[in-house]
Amino acid sequence: MVSTGTIPLWEHLHFINNIPPQKVYLKVGNMGVINFTLLSRGTVELGLHKNPTLHGVGRALMEAALEYAREELRAERVVVRVFTRNRRALKLYREYNFTTQKEEGEMAIMELKL
């Protein structure tokens, strides 16, 4: 979900209090948020959410995400789901050697072996 308006405190607290144990969220300065879903032993699904007011922060978010996945989560495999029309995201993932495993409708499922 993307919101450009102010999110009330109760909504923030509800979100935080309902994060399932298999989810990890990390705020990276003011650049954005990284989230991981633990799919299985050694495999995580990654989400990158950049601050919409900033440009050129994708690589920094990706570096932080991959370092955390390797060092803290001990991940061996990172999976992402990205809209096929999101050319910038696809380019970024490919720069980091993610490969497309399959496409489901408008979504590409990509993978990186660490």
C-alpha cells in the first residue's frame, strides 16, 4: 500500500503490533524501508520501499538489504516480486544478478543466490 498522506498514530501502532513473526522490517535512515519475509530455511522474500521524495537511493537500499540478508538472516537465497512494468526496479535487480524465475500475470518473480 502506498500513502502520500499523513497516517494516524493508531494505524501505525496497529500495523506494528500485527507484524507476523516471520516478517522483519528495517528503516534505513530517511531513504526507505526494507522488509523480509522468511519463506523457508535459507530463503527470504525481499521488499524495498524507497522514500518517494528521494531519487537515487535504490542501490543503497539494496546494499543494506543484501548485507542484512547475508549477515543477520543467514539467507542463501533472496526472492523478489516486481511488477513487469517497473523498469527501474527490474534494472536494479538485474544489476545485482537477480534472475527471473517466472512471470505471473503482471508480476516477475526473481531470485538471487547468495
